[in-house]
Amino acid sequence: MVELDQFKYELSQLEPTLKEIKGSLNIDAKKSRISELNMYMEAPGFWEDVDKSQKISRELRELEDTLKKFDTLENTYEEIGILIEMGYEENDASVLPEIEEMLGAFRDELEELRIDMLLSDEYDGCSATVKLNAGAGGTESCDWAGMLYRMYTRWASSKGFSVEELDRLDGDEAGIKSVTFQVNGTNAYGLLRSENGVHRLVRISPFNAQAKRQTSFVGCEVMPVIEDDDADIEIKPEDIRIDTYHASGAGGQHINKTSSAIRITHFPTGIVVACQNERSQFQNKDKAMQMLKSRLLMLAEQEKEEKAAGIRGEVKENGWGSQIRSYVLQPYTMVKDTRTGEESGNAQAVLDGKIDNFISAYLKWKKTGVKSGDTSELE
């Protein structure tokens, strides 16, 4: 059957990727590390140090999950091959829908694990803090910031990540002037760092009475959530100013009636961070200090990379002339990444959170320098 020939060919095309992943996983080393961690957990007094025990437990769970994913992929690959052979031997067309479904799921899971293998930088496994800032353009840019916030929260939900809003300033008429939120989950930062930079929207503005096409910009800043013991960053008390203020937005009576929100200004760099999500002033201060340390660490890492070799095409500042991605809704629909050349004609799907192809293209580009296509900017 022609369908079986096609399925067999598609499966054979995925085999090299499966083997490549197996080689990259270093399975024996991971199994050895799992045994070592299990020994730690069985030792007397292991649970007395809560922070250390949680860290080891998390590492063990992640290692076991990775090996389980690969074992499942290998088994699925073999099962699809057996089904295809059964279809040939029995000339049975009834197996075709099952093979097609299994092959599609296998392809998606293989790509997901392949992306995980590209996340090898020091902080890739961390959760992420994302800040969106509306650019010049008033209500239109604020609305664009709200659209991006929705896009990222939908993407996070599809990955099983949780989202925690830390600070928010709504627009005067609609949308969001700025929002800071934390995406919690393994590899959240490694995936979302592809989004760091300026995002451009071109559409006929619903806020323009003359229905003119308008261009709006939003800056996106992505930082890893770094534990205190992982960040060798010293912040001198005289280098910062801590302000308290009344939190705004959702949160009920408590958030509106107490000065629990915290804003920290770092004088040497001009960095400002804020948090109003936690219930107490002390919790907001701890979260804001964590954010400040992460930003200072990223600043130091960027300076180090620039001195060594420069960051290939990376946006260094959220300047409005250096957008990383364009989203065009009129007169045609197209989303195109100006760094990798990756594009999609289904702009609505992208705005609904379907951004994995852009993330994958970015990770491949960062590792290999290979682009998806022409990187010329959209007009």
C-alpha cells in the first residue's frame, strides 16, 4: 500500500534524530548519577536540610523523567515499525489510522526531547522571569503588550508551566503598560530566552478612527530565576534604594490598602525591579531582590560574552530599531523572526501561543549558526 510506503519512509527519516538524541543523553552517566542521588536520599538526616533535599529531589526527578521519555520514544519507534510490517504482511488497511496517529505523536515528542537536548547552558534549566514593556504608541502599544502577555501565558499553559504575575501597570484605556511575570518549570528560561528583545506589530489599529495601519513595539526581557546559592552577586546596601507603595490591580482589599509592594532601584546600573504579588512586604522584598540579582548576573554574563566573542545577533538593548520578530496582521498575515528567518503564515495561531517553531529555530541557530531562511525584515 502506498500509505504504508510513506509511513515507512517518514519513520526512517526520524531514526537519525533518535540516534543523535541517544548519543547526546549520555545514558550511562545519567543512570550513575541517579544511583548516586538515591544513595544521598537514603542517608540518615537527608531531609533535615530542606533546601538541599529539595534540590537533590528535583535533580533526581528530572533525570528520571528524561530517561523515561527516551525509553518511551524508543519503544514507540519499535511499535510503529512492527505495525507497518503487520500492515504489509496482512495487507490490512485498518492499521493505517493507528500508524498515522502514533507517528504524529512520536514526531512531536521526538522534537520536544531534541529541543531539551539543546538546552545545555548554565541557567537553561531554571524557571524564567519575563517583563513586557509597551513602547511608544500609547493605547495601541499597551494593547500589543496585553496580546503578548496572553500569548506567553497560553504557551506556558500548553507546556504545563505555571505563571505567577509579579508586577503590573495597566494602560490608561486598554492593555498593559508593563507586566512582570514568572514562568515556573524546568527549562522555562532556556526556552523563553529566545523571546528576549523587541517585538513589532503591524495592523489596522482598532483604536484609530481612520482605520490606518499602525506599527507598535513591545520590549521583552527574559531572566532566569536564580536561587541565592547559585548567584555569586554582591549587592551593597548603599547601592540600592527600596521604596514601598500601594499595590494596584487585582488582589482584593489587602493588596489595595497596604503598602506591601516593593520597588528596588540599583544606582550603579540604573536597574529598577518591582514586586507586588506576594502578600507581605517581606516576601515582595525577597522576590524583588532575587529579580535584581538575576538581572545583574545576566548583565555580567552579557559583558563577558561580548568581550570574548560577541553575542551573535543577540539584542543587547530593547531599542526600538532592533526588533527580533515582526507580527503582520494587515494587509497580509505573517510572523517572521529577523534573526533566524523562521516564519509562519498563521499569525493567529502564533498569538494563541503556538511559538515552539520559533523557539526551536532560535536554539538551533544559537548552537549552529544555521538559519531557517532569509532574515530580511518584513516591510
